Amino acid sequence: MSTFKEIKELRTSGKLEEAYQKASDWLESDEDSEWAKRSMGFVLIDFLKIEAKEKNIDAFRDRLQELINIGFSEEDNIILENIAWAVGQLIFKLRKDNGIPNSTYLQIFQDISSITFPAPLKGYSFLFKAFHKVFKETPNYVGFVNWWDISNFSKTDFEKEEYNGKKIMSIGEQAYIAYSKTLLSKLSFTQSATEYNAHIQQVRDFIPKIEQIALSYPELQYPGYYHGKLLLALGATDEALSVFLPFAKKQNKQFWVWDLLGDFFKDDIEKQTACYCQSLLCHSPAEFFVNVREKLTKCLIAQNEYECAKYEIIEVLKLREAQGWKISNKIQDWQKEMWFLNAQSISSNSSFYKQNSRLANSLLYKEIPKKIAVIDYINKPKGIANWLIGKNKKGFFRYKNFIHTLRIGDLVELQLESDSNKILTARISTDINSELKKEFNGFIRLHNSGRFGFVDDIYISNSIRGFKSLKEDDYLVGIAILSFDKKKDRFGWKAIRLDA
């Protein structure tokens, strides 16, 4: 132990070569001594720090190999964690030099791949950050992550970090995103059946892990998104959709959310069209929409919407030419077809997007029950309508956000946010609901003022067409709706149409 103390004092005083020699002599004389190994380990770590700072790759790797050859157990977690810190520091230093080939990073990774690092520790997470930066868009990423074991992230690894005064995504979330992207990329390339099946199995093995992260950290934005994409890649469309929808609700202003949602409905062209139209109504740079426009074009051609399809193709051509991008074979083929040559050119598809996108929002809330309401008042200048769902729930909404044309007495299908009157979706209903709207007949009793009358309990206003020609005890047939009288603060029935 006195030798350990001597070597430590030499190290701290900067006499590393002398400390190295003393540790070597000790280890040579007693190769089974754990303290001799630790003394040499700490000396070599000091050398690693120096070589990392100077970016001396070969010298660093030589010292690293010496450390590995000594062989440390998990009990020596301080030494092992210091190795992780030193390797991470070297990688970050080298990243500042753009000329470092990826093969160099791979060699360093291979050097440490035989070490069993203690986890989860900060040094081990730091090591991940370093290699994540250099491997995340390369074929080496999956191998590195599998070795590191993505389940070794600690709770703090999923907390946002601050860099230059800005909050950035946690390394944990970055890792799950990058790993998902790499798996999806591998599936998209043409490959042998054996390779494809191996990649499919990797996806299957990873799905429970990303599912658990999405459940454990619901504040994270993207695990739910990629969980859905991975399930979709496996062909589990219904399961993928149920996973993706909670994410889509939170991110429903993003064009790529609707782009992906459209991919879920390959067997339902109406829903697919609605999603792509909603995507194109989002605010993003024009060049981001190239792929969405091509997908929408395919849907439009299938529905014989040739003018709209031609508009999309022309927009794609403009965007690709402006960016210097290649024109896809599919676009070139469409330009040669007779429908394209004969279709009129139009200036915009905006009204088509709005008309078709109304269905899109309803897809986000398919699990929320639909309720039938009746419209009992409309303020056209403000675009506001009052609605009633029976005698226990009423409210108002800006109907033009959902329905182009609305009339008093229309029955509408509403989806409301839980425990509130916020309208999530609204569309005209074809249902018949006698509790909200009904036919009536009977003899009218006119009020002395001549301004209104009643048929049984149904209020007949003088504003209704045909009222002025009515006389006491005229027999009437018409349509009435449930209504709310603000002045009397009560519900009742009022006529909206007289048929005789």
C-alpha cells in the first residue's frame, strides 16, 4: 500500500514517467496484486488524458491497449469510468477536425468493445454521447448501440440539457430517434431475404424498448412517433395507428405528422387524401412538401381529379428545379400521360385542400364518441353558431373552421374535448334525432300581439316564412327543433319551417 501512495504522489506532482516506471516494476514483481494493477491503471489514465488533449491518436490507443491488457473487473468502476471519460474526450476533440475518417472512430470503438463498463454512470453516458455524434448516420450506429445497450440510460439522460442558453433534446431521446431511423433505413434498402429478416427481427426486439420509454417519459415528443413508424414497417397498421395518434394530437400543426398519418390509410383513399391535404395546409418551407405533393398526386389520379393532380405536378417541378433536385421517373411518366396533357391548368388547390382536410382532424379523435347536436342560432357575420345536445349541454363554436355552410335546424355530429365544450370535430349529420328535431302538426293559437303563436308547446315566431298570412286556428304542418330561450332561461321547442 505504501507503493500505491508513492505512485499517487508522483502522479499528482506531474512525474508521470517516474510513476509509470515504479508501477511497472511493482506489477512485474507481483502481477496478481490488485493494488499494483490499480496504480498502473491510474497512471495510464493520466497519460490518456494528455494524449486526448493533444489528439495523439496512436499514442492514445497504445496506452488504452495497455490498460485493457491489465484487465479490470467491475469492482474497479472508478478506473473503468475514467477510461470512458478519456475516450469520450478524445472523440469530441477529434470531431473538431473534419478530416478524421470514420474508420478511425471505428478502430477506437473496437479497442474498447471488450471492456465491460459499469452502468449507468455519468462517464458511460458521456461515452455514448461521443460515439453517438460520429456514428448516428452511419451503418456502425446499430452495432455501437447494441454493444452499449440502450437500456443503460439513467433518468437524467432523458432530461433536456442547456447549451449556449438554449434547451436541447436529451441524449436519451436523441438515441432512440437515431436508432429508429437507422433501423427504418436498413429496411428500405434492397437486400437479401436473410438480411431483411434479420433487420425485421431487430425492429421487433427494439419495439418493446421504445414503447417502454414512451410510457415512462410521456413528456418526450418523438418516441411515440417512431414507435408508430416501426410498427407500420412491420405491417401492424392498426396497432401503429393507436400508438401514433396521441403523438399526432400534440404535434398536429406539423406537416410531417399528417404526411405519416396518410401512410396509415393506404387502403382508404379518402382518408389518405384528407391527411395529405391537411399536411399541405401547415406552415413550412415550400421545399418540405415535395414528397407530400407526389403522394397526393397519386391519390388524385386514382380519383380522376386530373386538374388538381396537374397542379401538384407543376408545383413539384418548380420546387425540384429551384433546388436543383432530380425529377423522379414517376413525375416524368405522369407528364407524358394523356390526362396530364388534356387537363386544364389551375392556379391553386387551396380550396380543394380545405374541403378535403375536414375529415383529417376527425381521424385524430376516432376514440372520442360522437354526439348529435342541433343548431338553434347562427351569427353569420361572426361565423358563430349555437348548438344543443339535449337539455343538459349547450355551447357555441366557430363553425366555418369545420363546416362551410350551416343553417338553423341542421343536425351536426360533434366530438368534444373531455369535460369541456371545446369542439374537436364537427360535420353535418344525416342521423334523425327526435329529441332534437321533429315534425309537428296542429292548430295555431296566435298571441294577442300578433308577434308569435303556438302549436301545442311549439313556439312559432313571426320571423318564420309564411307567418304573416296566418289566422287563428289555421292548421299547420312543419319542422321544429329544441331551442334555448335566454330571456326565460329555459329550453323549449321552436318551429324553423312551415309546410302548410
